[in-house]
Amino acid sequence: MDRSGTSLCASVLHALGVSLGPNLLSADQFNERGYFEDREIWEVHERILAILGRSWDTLATVRPFPPGWFDSEAIAPLEAELAGIVRNRTTAAGSGVWGFKDPRTVLVLPLWKRVFRDLGIDPRYVVCVRHPGAVAQSLAARDKFPARFSEMLWFEKTLAACEASCDSRSCLIHFEEWFSRPAACAERLLGVTGLRPSAGTAQRCVQAAIAKVIPEMRHDSVDSPRIESSAAEALYHTLARSSRVPDGEVLRKFRTGLDVAANFVAAVEQIAGFTLPASADPPSYSLVTDQDLGLSLTEAEAGIKMAWPHDPVLVRLQRKLASHEKGLAEYAKAYAGLESLARELQDQIRRYDEVLAHAQQLVAQRDAELAEYAKALAQAQQFVAERSASQAHGE
């Protein structure tokens, strides 16, 4: 779930030696130390959600994903992109450990599991858990979400993460535990990922990693806030007692309750004759019109910075802009090449002009010399003619 300490956990993993990729999302006012998220994976996730008409904050209970969505033709090229990214990242990591973090991953895990299966990868899962009331406070401060909505979102995503990882090698990392038992959290990460610092340096490595990322990271109160949702409270108390993901039987009880709620919502929509909003601030980001987009672009710069990481429409526009920028860069490169060629031709023409001018000068000199020779020859001929005439008279 978003705002559950995923960035903190990923930063510790990175300090312990996990390769997170060459291009991470930049830090901003909501995460000053950075998100530690692979930009390419994040962009593919946003495009998948946009195709499905959803965003990161769409409640699946109100708007479930279409059955078999990961088998659709529209998703196939994005699955291929994810597979290509994994190949590149694992090759770059070599014998080391590669991983990635993005809260959106939990929404598209069926697709990721197929990618891992096809590539022969045995994934390890780290599920970050934070008190749902604290998550709700954080989202209220950042996105103005109502507490009960945020807690429902927390319930859906946390349950989905546990269900997806309960049969795999996984662990729970509690946000609050970083501030009470940080070494235990780091050791748990080492255990599940297989990372092992050299003998005798493990403790120093863990301590150094924690000292680097923990200070001043906690912004919420030490006292646990009230949880408004009874479902979120029940799941949280189940998870809070363990460092392991609960078994499938425990999770199925929570899933049954969620399925009942989804059926109830569908029935209410049918009786009422209209569709209930599935996001905190409808219409959803994926349905933003050109007019809405134009209005948002006239807002303050800070508002735009806050909106675009969560808006698939803006993500698609950014990718389109990047494509155009790439084309412009190629045109600029070609134009620079033409300019260089033109300068070379101008230099050659200038040299030809200089040679031609020199040749014309030589021709003019030769013409002048020939004129002198012709004049001298004419004088000589006249002299010969006069001598011949004189001799003839003398005879």
C-alpha cells in the first residue's frame, strides 16, 4: 500500500546491495529521499492501469478488474516490455540481486507472476505494512482522501499483496518496527532476499545501512491513530503479530468478506441505476478530458508536480512528448550533419575560387606575355621586311 514505508524499505535493500535499476524516479516534496522506483517499470504500470480505465487509487471492491484482463491483446505488448526490462536488469545485476518497488505492482501481480514464470524466475516478496490509520493520515495530508476511503484502499492492497505472496518466499516488514527493532527488519530482508555480506561484516553492513536511511524518516505520531474501518483493523491486528505472511486459510476469510462487499456494491448500483465512484476524487484520472487537462496545466506549478505522477493521461502525454523529442533530436543531429557538410562544401568552393582566381591571374599574365611576344614578333617581321627591301634596291 502507498505511504506504508515502501521507499524506506527499498532504500535499505539498496544499501544492503540490491540493484534497483539505472533510472529511478526523482525525489519530491512528498518523498524527499526519493521513491527508489524503476522509472520504466512505473511507466508500464501506469499504461496498464490507463488501458484498464483505472488509477492507483481505484477501489477494486467498487470497480473490479475485468476477468482475464492480463490475456487481452492490449496488454500483450506491455507484458513483453516488462519481460524485456527484467532481462536487462537481471543481466546488468550479474551474480547480484535485482529487485524493484512500486505500490502499483500489487494491482498487476497476475501479469508479473506470468512474466516470472516464463523467464524461470523464483521471486521473493517483501510486503510492507503500516498502521492503516497512519496511512490514512498521510494520504489526507497529501491527497485530501477521506480516512475511511484510505483505510479501504489499504485493506484491498494489503490483502492482495499477502494473497499473492503467501505461497512464495516472503516476509512482512512493519514500518513502525524500523524505529524500535531496525536490525531485526534488516536481518529479515537479508534472509528473504538471500543477500549475505561477507563473514564478520554483516552487522556493520546492516548498521551502516540503517544509519544512512533511518534518521528523520518518521513523520507520524508515535501514538497509533484510530482506525475507522473494522475490516482494516481486523486485518492489521492479524498482521501486526507476525513477521510472516498469513497462510491462505486465514486470508480467505478476509477475501470472503471483501467479495461479499463487492457483490453488495454491485447490487446497490443495479438497484440505484447508476455507477458509484470508485476513486476518492471522480472522475478517475484515466477519464480526464482534454478540457480538464487544459485547465490543470494552467494551475500552479506545484499542483502539476503533485498531479502528474498519478495521472495515466499525463504519463501517456509525457511518453508522446518524449517520442517527439527523440524525433526532434534526430532531426537536429541530421541538420547539424548537413550544416557541417555545407561548411565543408563552402570551404571547398572557397578553395576552388582561390585556385580559379590564381589561374585567371596566370592566364592574364600569359596573355600579356603573349601580347608582348606578338608585338616583338611583328616588329621583327617588319624589320626583316625592311632589310629585305633595302638589299633588293642595292642590288
